[in-house]
Amino acid sequence: MVLKNMINSEKTSEERRGALRFGCKIPAKVVKIDGMQNFFERVKIIDFSQNGFRLNVNFISPNPGARIELTLFLHKKKYHTKVIGEIVWRKHIDNQLEIGVKIIHMENQAMGDILSWALARSIEKENRKKELHYNVYYKGTNDTTQPSSH
């Protein structure tokens, strides 16, 4: 619950979605789409929120409204979880097809694990960005030496 409140409190006014999204690279496998069994296609989740996710796909474009079942692989594929969702949009971006999926069912523990991991990665990334900015801006200007006039 604390994580959920923290995520919701960090949303910007520009965010149209109901939850904060985190950029990520989570490998997954589509196992069923619109009732087609044994449909195995490797995909990659590229951002994730408590309501849904965006993923890159290589197979024929599924229609919005289609149900999709995936297996997500976490922690270097040592842990996996099942997710059932509904495709809400699709678009071609940079010669790849991306689809947006609204989560219909996912285990609470798995959801919490992914959001905690994604939040920690996001904080680390932001801290590295701030440190780089500090080093370039402040240390870079202080490291320049002026020639002595003596």
C-alpha cells in the first residue's frame, strides 16, 4: 500500500494515465492471444505501471480489444509470473510495432515485486543523471585553472 501511494503521489500533471509508468526491459512470452492456444512469441515490456504496460512485438498486429496472456520473466529469468490483459492500442514506432496492454489479472505479489524493482531502477537512474549533471556543471567549472599573472 505504501508503494502504491508513493507511485500515485509522484504522478505529474501531464500524465494522462492513472498510474506512474516506469521504463524497463522485462522479457516476456505471449502464450495466448484472442483464444489462440500455444501462441509463443517472445516480446519485451518497455514500460510498466500498476494498470498496464507497453511492449514491442514482432508478430502480426493484434486488434485493440483482444485478450492476451503473457509470461513475464524477472530476475534474470529465475522468476516468472502470468499476466492477463487487454490490448488497448497499437502503433508503429521506429519500424517496430508497440502495443499497450491494460492489466486484467496479475498476482499482487508479482505486481509489487515488479513495481518495487522498477521504482528502485528509476531512482538509481535519476541519481546517476543528477550526479553526471553535477560533475559536468560544477566540477567542470571548478577544474579549469586560470594562468597566474605573476
